[in-house]
Amino acid sequence: MKRRQFLQNSSMFAAGSLIIPASLQAAKRIAANDKINIGAIGINGMGWSDTKAMLKNPEAQLVAICDVDRNVLDKRMEELAKDNIKPATYGDYHKLLEDKNVDAVIIGTPDHWHCKIMADACAAGKDVYCEKPAGNSIAECAVMVATQEKYNRVVQVGQWQRSNKHYQDAMAFVHSGQLGNVRLVKAWAYQGWMESIPVKPDSAPPPGVDYDMWLGPAKKRPFNPNRFHFNFRWYWDYAGGLMTDWGVHMIDYALIGSKAPLPTSIVASGGKFAYPDDAEETPDTLTTVFQFNGFNLLWEHATGINDGPYQRDHGVAFIGNNGTLIVDRGGWEVLPEKLKGKDMMPAVARQQRVDDGLTLHTKNFIEVVKSRKIEDLKCPVKDAAHVATVCQMGNVAFRTGKKIYWDANAKKFTDEDANKFLAAEYHNGYSMPKV
């Protein structure tokens, strides 16, 4: 059975100047009506990286950008002007979705906006490239899958490692069976670059920032600079910490290699051990065990530390009876087990990364937008929702402080305290999209 079919059947859902001279030159050979008109929503961080990668494709052109921060819009327009790109600008994504000139949108907003904007974009007839994680709750993940199926739009999620050849080669090796019985899979992210976030007082939003639009469905709070832009990741109102920030990348490949459905039980332990008095809400240190039928998946993350398992700051390890395969963004290798001093299998020297996953991922999106062969997507929303759900389960286990059990038939936990976290609460007149 193919990996994508397996996941569909077994999951709960069935910075800098824009440098693209080669793309601009190639664009001259493509008729205007062959191009895909892109609108980018949320262009400060990864949304801008996604946009730049998208524009390396000669079939794509940027016709609109949207951000709640006028300062960001002005900065991006200055950069785009250097390449004679002059998109329309918006402060409200609804207005961008009304733009008939836009064929597809990039969603690069904080996580708590992903589901709502994706649903509105599909309803408006737009295809979608959405940053990871898919949803900010288990319920949102389900809604996003149902929305794509209802409107039959192309929806790719930005888990771009799926487009790297070395990751695909590593998974083929795991699936070959040469490692023997794999009973334990480890995935981790040790982020030594992350420093303490000092506590700062609330303040007025910076000039040019539509803070109410930034909050959207999140709980109304006074503006605080720690919660804005990049650091939104470390607050429960908007995201899920490192579990959903890096976890969806690493755990994704743990699930692909294991052909795993949703776990049967989850237990998590951790807290703010590195920086106990800083402003962050989500745990800076966490160990989570996901139990599946036949194997366990162990997730670890830690801030302020670089030297993780196998002396790597991130990665996935498939530990089999014959050997262990370790894969990260730089490559993969196999370390043989030994029995009575003899290797149980041949070692595989490190196979280095040979390509640019993000560029290939956006290229794949554009190709499918044109072909309409949704099955060719490297990371369709159904797959992304599957891994995001697993990561959200890890956070639910941490927040309840319990070992929790998933009822696959009822599509909920057996513990009512855990079920309180199934859906993110919407505020300020917003409601979760209904499909």
C-alpha cells in the first residue's frame, strides 16, 4: 500500500531582497495566461520565505500581498520594487480573497489563523499553500480536511522536507525492511539558539499594526511585544510551541517511515526548566511518548541545548533489531547493530542532501495547481492534518498532566479533561468554519 493511501485510510480524517533573476528571465517565455497569480497573506516570516520560493517558479507571479502590519507591507514593497514587482496591497485578507485576479494564496500567518483563512480561501475558489502546522487544534485539522474535500481545491501544507530527495530515499530504506523489526522511533529538536524571552509590560500596538485583526479569533488581550511576530509560537492562544513548530516536521517522517495511524495512548512530561521565569508559556523542555500498535514514538525537545541524540540538534531515528537509520535535514545514514562483535547489517555512510526542499515544494504546488492532480501533492492537507493531530495530542497530554487514550471510533479521548482541548475556542465574533 502506498504511504499516502495508508495515511488517508488509517488517520481520523479519512528576509532580504527578492533575488529571482532566473525566474524573471524564464517568465518571458511563458504567456501571461499560463501564469498562476499568487496572493500572499502574512508576509513577515515564513510567509515571505514561501513567497520568495514560489516566485522562483516561472509559472507564478505575485499579484497581491496582505499583512496586518503596514510596516511589513512597506518593507516588502520596497524589496519587490527592486525586481519591478508591484502587487496590490491589503490589510484585510478578506479583501485579498475578493480580488478576482488572485488564483492561489499563501497563508503565512500565525497558526491560530490557518484554519479560518484556508476555509475562506477555498470557499472563494482559491487554491492554498498554507504554512505548517495545518490546524491549531485537533478539531481545526478535521475542518481543514473537510473543507478541501468540499471545495476540491489544491491545498498544500508547508512541510517542505517531503520534497527533499534524501528524505524520500531514507523512507524507502526504512520500508525495505533491512533494519529489521523497528520497535522504537525517536524524533527530536534541540534548539540551542533559543534564549530566554524576558518579561515585558503590555503596551500600545506599534503604529501601523491592526492588532484586532492580528488577534482575530484568539482571546482579546492587551498588546504585548512578546506575543507578536515570531514569538507568537510560544503562547497557547496562537500556537503549540516546539511540539507543533518543529514536531510536525520531525514527527511527520516518524509517521511516514512507520506507516502509522493515530496513537492509542500519549503521555508527556516537561515544563519550563531552561528558563522558568521568562515570558514563554509553552514548555521549553518536553519528553512525549506516543504508543502505537507494535512500536513507541519518543519525542524530545529542549531549548538552549544543541547536542541532542546522536549529536544532532534535530532528527528522526528508526531503531531496528539490525540497525538504526538516522535522518535529518542534512542527510541520512545507517548504524548497524552488533551481535557478538559482528555487524548485523552493512553500514550506510551518510547520504547528503542534494536539493532545496522549499523550492521543490512550491514547484510541486504550482504544478498541481495547473494539472489539478491533487494526488500528486507532496503534502496534501489530509497528510498534514494527520501529523498535526498527533502533535496536538502530545500537547494535550502535557497540558492535562495525564496519560491519555484515543478512541479511534469515537474520534475523541477517553478522558473528558483531555477532550476540553479538542477544539480551540474562538472569540471576538469569530466561529470555527462549518463544513
